[in-house]
Amino acid sequence: MLVLSRKIGETIVIDNNIQITILDVRGDNVKVGVAAPRHISVHREEIFQEILKSNQQAKQVQTGLEAMTSLAKALPKAGKKASTAKGSVELKPSAGSSSSTPPTPPTV
Amino acid sequence: MGANSPVKTIETLRFGTLDVDTSAIIQFVTPILGFEGLNEFVILDHEPDSPFNWMQSLQDPALSFVITNPAYFDIEYEFVLPEDACSILKVQSPSDILVYTLVTIPDDNPMKMTTNLLGPIVIHMQTNQAMQVILNDNKKFQTKVRLLSDASLDAFNPNESG
């Protein structure tokens, strides 16, 4: 692991196009700004771990079809609702096609 | 229905041998966390009118996930698709995509099943490219959201108590 010392306002550049800036330091809290191309994913590590753990639990190994069948029997209402519920999840791609201002770097 | 789409025959532990229309194969462009290298899946109906689907791996016969849409369970679920996902999947409009969430069904108490709202599966319907989107707000979106409240379970099973 590369270890660098930085002062507030100073930046690290990774691979020519990812900038990591130290925005503020208060006690043991460090505010970091990340500016990266759109296709680069930036996440808090603990969120990563949370999803990883949840995925492992969701993996169906033993709970077989019996559980699902009993669920299906228990869920007539939810089942009927399915036809009307479709499409009610709304999503808004951020930024869209506007290229006016670059998005502000998310703070981590 | 599909005119001449080639069919791929796959082995699965749960569903036996399946003939899959290759045009229905979902390609994960970034892996489902923890399942690196398994990027091809097919989505299967559970039963007609069921709020559940299965997402079966083409590469690992034993790997299948139960998925759903939280709206079926009256769970309010709205999020802004992060820029990395828009860019990677080339999403132009919300109507380009399908959203599913993974369901965890506890062995000992299936009715206490939960779904993961923090890492939804987003599929571009035209390209069939997919990814597990990581929403960065784990206060707003949790990985263990109950699909069925205790109250709604009572309503389903009025005769069963205890």
C-alpha cells in the first residue's frame, strides 16, 4: 500500500483522471472529495461489505422449492397485486444529457 | 415467439435441464458482489402471478437467486440511478431499465424473508446488460427489508396463530 501525507486542499491523482482531494480534517474525521469519470464507481467500503454479505445470504442453496411453494400459497394478495404494481418504481438517471457543469465531487 | 433465436441448453440444480433463448440471457457487465466470474444469468418465472422470479446462473448450476420488485409488497422504492451505472449500462431513460431486488429467505422461517434495497439488480432491456447497482446511502436503503410485515402475515393466515 502506498502511503502519502497530504494537507487540507491537496490532491492525489490516480491514473491521470481520478482526483482525490482532502477537503477537511476535524479530529478523526477526514472529508475527502473524489472527482472521477462517470463510469468509475466510488463507494464506501462498508456498503460494499454489507451488500456482499447480503448477496451470500440470498444465494439459494437448500431452501428449495417447498419454501417457495408455501410462500406462493401464502401470498395470493401480493401475487394479484403484481399486475398493477409493475412500473411503479421510479428512477431518475442523474445528470442526464446536460453537459453544462461537471458534477460536484461526492464527498466520502 | 422469437423467430430464430438460437437456444442454449443449460444444466441447473433446481430446474433440471433448461433450453434458454440466447436473446434472454442477461450479461452482468460488473459482477454481483461475491460472485465474480459468474456473469450470465437467465430470469425465470416462479409461478404465474407470483411476485417472485428466479435468477439462475448459466455457469453455476447450483446458483440461483430469488428476485422481486419491492412495489409488489407496497414497499416504496425510488432511487436516483448513480452516474456510474448510467454510464456503464448506457441508460438514456428510466424506461430503458428493469429493476429487481434480491430476496433472502431464511431456512428456519421463510415468511421472514427480506430484500436488499441497497444493491438492486438493474437490467437494460434492450441490451440485456445488467449490474448490481450500489446505492451509496445505507441509511435510506437497507439490505434486510422485510417483505411481509407481521400484520400482513396475520392477514394471510387468519387461522394460524403462534
